[in-house]
Amino acid sequence: MYRKIRFMFSLLAVIIVIIGCHSEPKPLVPDPGVVSFSFRNEFSNDVPGTLDMIKEMQITNIEFSSLFGLSAKELRQLLDERGMICTSYGVGYNTLTDQIEQVAADAITLGAKYVRVASIPREGLFTLELAKKAVEDFNRAGKYLGEKGIYFCYHNHGFEFVPHENGTLYDYMVQHTNPDYVSFEIDLLWTVFPGQDPVQLLEKYPERFRLMHLKDLRKGVIGDLSGRTDLQVNDMVLGTGQIDIPAVLKAAQNTNIAYYYIEDGHVDAVTRVPKSREYIIGITGN
């Protein structure tokens, strides 16, 4: 009887292994969100209708870059009514430094665990002096937000990769900001456009990244440090440009990235975002 029981357990173990080997591969990013900037025109005209449209795309997580004329409370109510969430709230640099109390209050009302800034005011080439000031401002604001349970993230916009010592000014900001209070959101287009490799960046600072903008760059485009490009020409549906997005998502599995947002600056984002979402959820670890 004992041998029979052992045989049955052994057979069951083999069956479980076989089933496991033939199970469906899981997406690396099964539920990507979207950046409100993708539908900025639609939101400006009709916030409730745009939320309904986004939910029909099977997207429920939004990083808002604007309140579109509403209060944070009003926007939160519209989200709650639809079972949608705001996980990240984007504000301008000067808003962060000059209105930090209101930024924190709005983020808390929205339910956002992240506050993001997407650029640094400048004229011409980014400089060490500007990087030093940003470090001071980010450390100060990040500490205030962190004490309220909110992560602060800086989103690269391409111009930060000016060569500096053995790296770039982006490296300088990462290395001189307090990791307890300052994190980063990697934007793929604005990493590749200035000639950087997002996989290498993720591997270099795995603990510092917490958010990602999924954005593809037209094949053949060689960018610069301007932080500017024609999004109607060079912003592509995910998977149709030059960025090796599967490699990026695989590298991101070893980082602190919690949320991935599709961002499409093209005026036809309404038809393009669903295609990008389909592509992303089709990328598996196998």
C-alpha cells in the first residue's frame, strides 16, 4: 500500500510539472496604464466621456499630467464612479517648488502614490549649475512628499544626458539626489533620442526607477540633446519603432518599477493606444 501511495504522489508530481511546462506564458506587463497627455485634446473637451473611452480600451490606470479644469476631488469622484485609478500625478517644476503643499494634497485626494515632474526649466544646453539646483529642489520636495507617503519621481526629457565627468548630468542627478526621497520615471523615447540605452540605464540604477513611460521612436531617427522632436512624425505605435521594448521590459523586472504607462503624443492616439496596449500585453517572459 505504501509503495502504491508513493507511486501515486510521484505520478501527480510529474503531471503538475507537465502542466506547468505547458501553461500559458504570462505578460511581463499585463495591465499597462496610460498618460493623460495622450488624450489631452479629448480631456480638454470632455473629461467624463474621455474616461469612458479609456475604460473601453480596458485601461483603468491613468497618470494625470493635468486636472483639466476640475478639482482633485471632482476628478477622483469621476474615477471612483468608473472603477478607475490615478497612480501618478504629474506637475510642473515650478509648481513642485512653489506649491508643494497643494501638490501633496491633490495627490492624496487623487489616490496617487507618485508625484512626477517631467522637465527642468532651461534655456539652451542643460548645465551642471541647473543640475545642482534640481538636485536641491528635488531633495527638498521629495522629503516633504515622502513624509506624506508619496514617492517623488523625475521623468527624463532627453536634454539631461549632457556628458559630465565619467557619465552624464543625468548620472549626476541620480547620484546626488537622496534615494530615500527621490526616484525616477524612465521615458523610453526620451532616453533613446539622445543616444542612451534604456536597458543599460535600468541595469545601472535598478533601485532608483519606479515608473516607466512606454513610448517608441521612429526607426532611423538619430536624436540630440534638445529635448524636442516632432511627435506627429517620430512618436510611433509601440513595437513599430527602433526601441527594443521586450528587452527593456525584461530588464525592468529587476528594478523597482511599479507602473508602466503608454504615452502617445500623436493626434491620432485614440486609435493608436489600443494597438500599443495589445503589443505590450503580448510580451511575455518566455
